[in-house]
Amino acid sequence: MDTQPRRARTSRQRSLLQRQFRHRELRSGCRCSRFGPVARKYWLMKSEPNVYSIDDLRAAKVDHWDGVRNYQARNTMRDDMRVGDLVLFYHSNAKPPGVAGTAEIAKAAYPDHTAFDKRSKYYDSKSDPDDPRWFMVDVKFRSKFPEFVPLDALKQAPGLEEMLVTRKGQRLSVQPVTAQEWRIVLRLGGESSRRKRPR
């Protein structure tokens, strides 16, 4: 006869369920809960167009987003991004800087191999393949905006007053975006929020 308290059994069962859901989430890249998938998130990711532009991603269709060497941005990619999340592709260090199009997270975070490559400008001698310091995600091209959205337009648009990229001194290369900000930027770029076939 099982004499263990019911509360103890329930606690162990709950812990097992949590581990099962977390394992499934890591394997699939899906942000899941015990009740099913959780709503997708939105991001802004910066890239210098002379290094990697929206046109480069369109040609590649899917590519890895390597070279992130800021801990906060790395943590966002590693801990928060999931397959299916949507991305505003931002051209930084450009004249003018701004949002050029959209992408989608195609693969959840995994170790950034450029950190182990001595020939790469992103090489980090302190990053160990057995205990990697840096991570990257794969992104998939969705669209290039009919109208490029410069930073000045973002700063002037109603509803984007709190958008991180519009704040002075905000230099993070990976930033969260709200669903409302996503919709407003897509309208500014000449797109609706409805998913379109990549052009």
C-alpha cells in the first residue's frame, strides 16, 4: 500500500511535468506552457548594411545571426527568442539608420561557432566549446519594406514614444518590441501586419 502523502506525490508529478515541458520546448524551439504554445514575441535586430543587409538575408533566405558580443543581447537571444518570433531588421551605422524589413526566428539559440574560430573577427579566446559563452540564432527572410523606415520617422510616429530604439543612448543590437510597435512600424514601411509571402 502506498503510504506517501498525496501532496508529496502531486509535487513530484508537477516537477516531472515541468521538466517534460521544458525538454520539449528546448527540442522544438517552441515557447510552450502546460496549456500549449505561448504567444510569439517581437524583436528588433541591428546589422550594419555594409556587413549584412536585408538584401543579403533575402538572397540567403535563412542565415545565422552571429557576432553578438554583448551579454544582455546574448541573454535575450539565448533565453527569450523562440522559433516563430518576428524580427524588425534594422540597418544601423547607416545614413540614415532605420528598419529595412522583417525576418523570423528559424532556429532557437545555439553556440556561436565564430567565437571558436581564430580567423574570425568575433573570436573569443575565453569561450570554451564545452562551456560556450556566446550564442546565435538562425533568422529567415520575410520581407523587404516597400518604404524604408528611418530612425527619425520612428521617433516622430505616434505610438512609438517608448520604443527602445528611439531612446537616446540605446545601443543594444537586440531589443524587444511590443506587438503594437510592430504593427505601427509595418504600416510605416508600407505593409500590413498580415504575414506575406517573402518577395
